[in-house]
Amino acid sequence: MQLMIKTTVLIFSIMAFMGAQTQVKNERARIVRQFISAGLHENGNAKFIMDSLMYFAPLDTAVSMDKRLQILEGHLENFKVRKGIDSVADYTYIPYGEYHQSKVDFATDPNNLGILLNKGQPLTYLLFEGSKIRAFDYITKGTVEPGYFIVY
């Protein structure tokens, strides 16, 4: 009887965890669609992105939020030109762990990572803080070193 109760509790716990993971995935996919639409496709609305879609950690520096907004605007424009963003419909969001082809390694929790795909190929990697985007641009230092995100 105790085994049956433990098994039932385990099954319900797994189902609850899977449901929570699906909810996080869906929320992140919604945020990414808005990010593409607002910032990369509709000539950029960096202020909306900064306030609604991205996570900006408090910094212990003299960099003001206005300066961070200017930096974000530059990165959005550079990203749009470099990556050739077209229609929102051409892109798919997938959690990092669900992509099983060649990808950049990062020295961070893979549960906080996602990939923006274009025609099935990684366009960029995304670092999340909860459901908000913390970074969408990164650098690599060769093929052996992990990638490093540029946070704002």
C-alpha cells in the first residue's frame, strides 16, 4: 500500500514538474515572439523591450539606465543587420536542451538558455532570467572555449 502511495505521489510530482516546464517554455516563446516583432522586425522599440521583455540586473557602476538603453539600441540594430531578420513567422524558439544538433556551449545553467532558430538552424542563443530575456548576443573565443553572453 505504501509503495502504491509513493508511486502515485511520484507520478503526480513528475506531471506537475512537466506542466511547469511547459508553462515556462510557452511564456519564453511568447516573449521571444514579442522581442522579434518589437525590436527586430518593426524598426526597434528598445524602450518597450527594456521595460517589458528583458531583465536588466542592477549594476554597481555609474552606468545609467539611459546609457544602457542606448547600448541596447545599438546592439538591436547591429543584431538586426548582422542576422538579417525578416518575418516573425520565419523564426522558432526552442529550449537549449531540446536542440540536439551542433550548438555553442555556455558555462551557465542550460535551463536558462534558449535558441532562436531560422529554418531549423540557430540564429542566436538567448539567456533568460525567469521568463525575461537577459541577453540575446554573445561572443565566442574559438571552438573550445564556452560562449559568453553580453548582458546589459
